[in-house]
Amino acid sequence: MLRVAVVGSGPSGVYTAQALVEQDRVPGVRVDVLDRLPCPYGLVRYGVAPDHEKIKSLQNSLRTVLEHERITFLGNVEVGGGGVPPERIGELYQAVVYCVGAATDRALAVPGEDLPGSFSATEFVSWYSAHPDAAANGFALRARSVVVIGVGNVAVDVTRILARGGEELRPTDVPHGALGALAGSRVREVHMAGRRGPSQARFTTKELRELGGLPHARVVVDEAELALDPAYVDPSAGPATAVSAPPDVPPLTAAARRNVEVLRGWASAGALGAGPGADPARTIHLRFFLRPVELLERDGRVAGVRFARTVPDGNGGVRDSGAYEDIGAQLVLRAVGYRGLPLPGLPFDTARGTVPHLAGRVLRDGVPSPGEYVAGWIKRGPTGVIGSNRSCAKETVASLLDDAPLLTGRPSVPDPVTALRAWGLRPVEWKGWLSIERAEATLGRSLGRGPVKIPDWAGLLDAAEGAERGGS
């Protein structure tokens, strides 16, 4: 029998566990899925926007995997950092697969980035997603103008949440404190800005169109900015007005062209949203060809963002035009990508923000280390969609199974949970997670809502321990 630990219970970790127990090359593999948090599902629970119920329903598929008879969930078990060192986890299992994701944001590296009022988008997402590491009252939303830097799906998500009213989010699992702050928000203007054009934006057309369907917000697009984009075609003058790209620049994807078409339609309409005769509470400005160069300060806090105006450079990128534009804001959210963090005890490529590997095998000094593997963002960087983790996990599992003749001869312990407890940890098993789910349903009923997330460590662990006290 082969006993494997998978560190991380997000999609990459769950798909890795699934691939291990469903293969037939090495029968009877047992997998423990460890997570620092007492709750499973990773970014599906703590990263997907609360109003994206269809994507959040992926938890049901992940649940089915974690309930497999040869898979054990062990939450509240931190590996690395202040928790159990990787080498000690290696004493309990014959192989360990690290699926720890990319836990931090990329920095802008511009003056003023650390001013009060400037946050990473991840901090904002963690707050409205009830991540237990987030400050419960971290966002009072007294700002009237917000700048969101970035044009990916995370930027669209935070822009959409800022533009929604509290009543729109009440049916979701947003924690009650965050719901109150969003309901009382003073935000009236949200500026989402990217340094390139819309055809190079990272948001999907579906996410983009959702902005145009918000009932209490209008969307404004500057047609002059769209006209700079190589994908733009002036419908009144025909294709000759398009900015042509050189032959060595990759052709635009169909999705990029659809994004431009959607934005062009909005621009020609003047403004979109809120319905005929409605008085929109908020305005969303979608801006392009703006590169942040400085966060402005007033009275010790952020007061806006200075952007350099950019133009296409003819090679698929952009260059500064020499002009600048200031946008006033009392809150700035930076959504320019994620980055992996080093895990003490494992090698790390600081340039890429990943663990060096060969087909998922961890490389130590360039040599594969049997028994140590990676999958997900810590393996390939923060790229792809949720489904991309399936093929990534399968590649890693194939490497692990190739190594199985060596791995099965290694020692392991028959009861890792007992060992973890002996080391002073308090693992939350599956029945503890189910107890948390029941507590969140009870909390929601008491507030006249559906299930509402518990936002703090103490509350989550107390709910989990209810199972140990006979609450299962």
C-alpha cells in the first residue's frame, strides 16, 4: 500500500487526490489531504465571488472526492511556516504532493503603494469571502471613489462587488459584517484601469458582460481608448480603420475580439446599465492604456493614482506616450496577479515564484527528489482556469506512480492523525468540517438568510470541535 499526503485542499489538491485513488497501477493508495485552514476547497470557498453561485457549486464535486473511502481530510494542519516542517511530514508518508497555490499578490513597485487606503485585491476578496486571516472590519467603504488596478477576472469581481447593493448580496454567504459594510457603502465611482487595451485584458467575456447587467450601476467606456486597440474597427468606416499588427505578433483570439465588440457596443451607447429611467447609485468607468506610476497622497492617506498614458508599440506591447492622467480615489485595490511564496524546507525559484520541478517531481540542486512533488500554481505559476488543474495533477500523479517501486519501500505510519496530535496539532477531520457547515447554516437562519460563513478562526474551530463534543 502507498500512503500519500496532499498538502492543500483547493482544486489542484483535490484533483491530485482523485487521480491517485482512481488509477489502477498501484492499488489501494490512501491519501490524506492536509490544509492549513479548517475548511476545504481553497479558492473555491475563499476566492470565488459570492454572487457566482454556479462556480461555487464546484464545491459539490470536490466534496464527492473528499468523501472517498480512501481519502481523509485533515484541516487545521499547517505544513511549513509556523507548522510542521516538510521533512517531518515526510516521516509520516511515503510521498508528499504540495498543492499550496500562489498565496500573495504581485506588487506594483510604484511610490505610494503602501499608503493607508491602498490594498491588494486579495485582501478585499478575503474580507468579503470570510477568510479567517482577514481583518473582520478591514473595509469601512467610506470612500466615494475607488480605483481598481488591473483588467483580469479578479479586478472585474471586486469592481462588481463594489457596485452591487447590500440587498443584492444578502442571498449569498457573505459574512454579516461585510454585508453591513457593503450595504452602507459610500462608493459612487469605480475606475477599473489596465495598462494595455481591451484585446489584451485577462477578463472573460462572461465576466465583462456581468458588469453591464448590474441593476444599480452604469458602465462608461471611452471610445477613444478603444480605438487605440489593434482589435478595434470603427463600424462606420469599415476595417481600414483598424490599427494593424505586424506579422510576428500572435493573432487575436476570438475571446479578445468578443471583448472589444462588447465594449464598443457600450461605448457607442454612451453608458450602459441601470435600466431605462433608473437613477444608478454607482458608475463603473472601464479604462485602458493607463499604466500606474504613483499613488498620490493627501493627509497621510491615498488620494488617487497617477497614470502614464500608453499607446500600442506595434509589437504587441505598449509604450508610454509622455502624457499623464490623475484619477482621484480614497481607496485603491491592486489586482495585477498572484505570486507563490517559498515553503520553508522546499527549494524555490524566486524569479518564477514556483518550486523547481520536472514533470511534478521537486528538483533539489537540479536533481529529482523522489517522494516530493508539486501540482497547481506552486508548480506552474498562477495560470489557467480551475479546470487546468486536472491535467496538471495528472502529470504529477503519473510521475509519482512511476516512482512507486521506490516509494513503497519507504516507512510510513499507520495513523498519521495520532502523530500529528502528538506534535501538538488539532486536526479538523471531515466530521468537524460538516459541523462547521451546520453552524454556518444555523447562523444564517438566525439572521434570516441562507448559510452565512463564519469569518474567524475561533468561531470555525469552536464549530468544528462541536463534532468532537457529540455534535456529529
